[in-house]
Amino acid sequence: MMNIDRLLGRSRNILLASVAVASMLAMPGAFAQDVTAPPASNATANEIQQFCTNIADAARDQRYVLQRKELEALQANVDDRIATLEKRREEYEDWLKRRNDFLKQAEIGLVGIYKTMKPDAAAGKLELVRPEIAAAIVMQLPARQSSLILSEMSDEKAAILTNIISSASDPNTSKEPS
């Protein structure tokens, strides 16, 4: 019985040792050695330099091709945006023309209305509208009628309208609101 226990103990030790060796062999790099490449000789360094020089042109060409494709895509995007903006500009110009035509017709009618009004009644009404509109109407009336309307207005409102009218006829005043 003692032989059997001894034999089992020995076989257990052998089994454990073989499992340990097998697991170490299964681990990659467990017993790997650091092997550095021998220093390149002068001929090998020249070959490396030659290889890098030869491949540099191809790599540069490939970069140029990729950059060109990217630029072409960006150009197409810009062209699409320009086309969209042109279309919107045309729509806006059409809308602006229709609006200006309407305003011109309305203005002609409005000026005609104020032409037929008595100066004191016209002055009272023009004091209630925006000063820019009132100034535009007064500018289109005959000078005699405009002066009568301005004289019927309060001094403050008449001064505001006079300033607007004088700045509208000033050639140094910019048409652009900026």
C-alpha cells in the first residue's frame, strides 16, 4: 500500500510538471528572447534609402489623387450651393419687383388721396403714420400743398419730416443702410 501511495504521489508530481510545461509552451512569448537585428551595413542602409526614395513619388502621387478627389467633391458642393443661391436670388428679385410695383401703385393712389385733402386734415393724418411714409407722401405732393401741410403740423413732426426729406435729397447720403 505504501508503494501505491508513493507511486501515486510520484505520478501526480510528474503530471503536475507536465501540465506546467505544457501551459508555458502554450503561452506565446513566454520564453521569447529579445533578438535585435544586427546593425545594417552601409549597403543595406543605401538600399533602404533607395527604397524609401522610390516609394515616396508613388505615395505623393496617391496623396495628390486623393486631395484632387476631395477638392472635386468640395467644388461640386460649392456649385450646388451657388445654384441654390442663384435660384433663391431670382425668386427674391421677382418677389421684390412685384412688391415694388404694388407699392408704386399704392403710393400713386395714396398721394392722389392726400392731394385732394385739405391741408389741416392731411397734416393730422400724416402725423399719425410713420415719419418715413409721411415724408415720402409730402415729397410727392406739389410744393405749395406740401408747405401748407407742414405748416399745419406740430413743429416737432414737421421738423422730423423736413430732416427726412432733406437727407433723402442729399447726394452724400448712402443708399445702403449699412
